[in-house]
Amino acid sequence: DGVDDAEEMRITDEAFDTLGFTTEEKNSMYKCTAAIMHFGNSQWKQRPREEQAEAETTED
């Protein structure tokens, strides 16, 4: 896709530094973002009752 992920990460990290985020705050933000992205890869299957669903698979 032509994007240098390492460079984009460096730029993002520097931007957080400029905004005054602590290392702990940055790490929390990265963890939250990773969790949201991982959750977006989830697949769900319908259970016998329509209002229920369970995780079917997740991509690694």
C-alpha cells in the first residue's frame, strides 16, 4: 500500500510527545487502539435465541 508503518508510528509517537502525553498514557492509547482493531476482526455466529451471539473466530 506504499505506507511506511514504522515511519508513521514514529511520527505519531512524536506527536503524542509534542502534546505532552506521558509514556504510560501513550502505551494505554496504543493498547486501546490494538484492542479495537483486534475486535474489528471478530466474527460472530447466531445462537438459537436471536438476541444472543457468540464469537466464532478471530484472525491472528
